[in-house]
Amino acid sequence: MGKSKQRSIKNGKNTKFPYMTRESALSFVIQNINDKNKAYDTITLFGFTAEELLEAGATYEDVMSFGALIK
């Protein structure tokens, strides 16, 4: 791998989620529940369950729309 690609991967990896905790990620998912791509990425990264999403304030229909993605 070239130097430029290594630098790009290193910078992208460290700046995407620099201070995201599990609680802030859960609130991010609830805020962006209509933008499924952002929600999918964060749900798979943190492994949220349906119970956690419902307790955080998501509606039942929104949680069921994720299907098998959630445990």
C-alpha cells in the first residue's frame, strides 16, 4: 500500500468517530432514524438491540423497519 493511501486511511479512521460513546451513538441513531444509511452504519458498529432503541425513544415501526439488522 502506498504512503498516500496509508495516510488517507489513518486520517479517515481517526476523524470519523473521534468522541462517539455508546450513549451518543444511540442518540445519533434516534435523531437520524429517517436516514437509514447513517442509522445502519451506527447500529452495526455498536450492535444495538431493539430494546435499547425503543427505550431511547424510537417508535416500534421504525425499529421493525430495520428487520434482521437488530438483535
